[in-house]
Amino acid sequence: MAEKKTTEVVLPVLEGEEPWTAEEVKEQREELVEELARLEKRIEESEAELAALLSGGNDGAGRDPADVGSSNFERDQEMSLAHNVREMADQLRLALTLFDNGEYGYCEVCGNPIGKGRLQVFPRATLCVTCKQREERR
Ligand SMILES: [Zn+2]
């Protein structure tokens, strides 16, 4: 991805919040990029792990059924983890796209600012607290 100038990006804040400094904006984007890199690494690792689990070990015959059960459990765990990590990576990619389009920091649903405090804790947030809570209640 080409290096973008982030100094011109203006991120919105909620009432009562301090405006973002150029430095903070830069850090925020770096945070997104780094987090995405971390997740992509985890996706790779978990794919390797899954491949190993799916190949079912080396001793096909004479396996204890309890072992099979626990490895199925392990595989399901691994799959749901992989799924979650993938979703987080997708969210981060979306956040980065929004960032470069100058739309980062606004709620996807209501269009209000998400808030600086929230974004610094959850850089990949694309919903404001209110819309997020509404979504979780669904
Ligand atoms: Zn909202």
C-alpha cells in the first residue's frame, strides 16, 4: 500500500474532546496498519494449525475415540477463532479504506463522530457507541 500523507486528514471528535493532533492521526493510522499485520500473521498461523488438525495426525488406526473427540473440539475452536480473526482483519481493512477516503471516524450507520476516546481504544470501530449497542441487542 502506498504511503499516504496523513497530515491533511482531519478526524472528527465528540463534543468536549480535544481535537486530534497531526501526530495522533498518524499514530492512529499506524495502529490500524500494525494491527492488520498482526492479524494477518495470526490467520496464517491458524491456517497452518488447521491444516495440521484436519490431516488428523499420523496414527489413523487405533486412535482412542476420546482423542478424536478432543481433536474435533480443538478443530472447531480453531475454526471459530480463525473466523473471528478474519472478521477483525476485514474490519481493519475497511477502517483503513475509510481512513484514506477521509471518512474514518464517522459512524457507518448514523454518520455522527465515533469519538476520539473510543477510536483510540478500538481503532477498528466503525460504529458509534449508540449504534454499536443497538446492533448488539439485535
Ligand atoms: Zn451511530
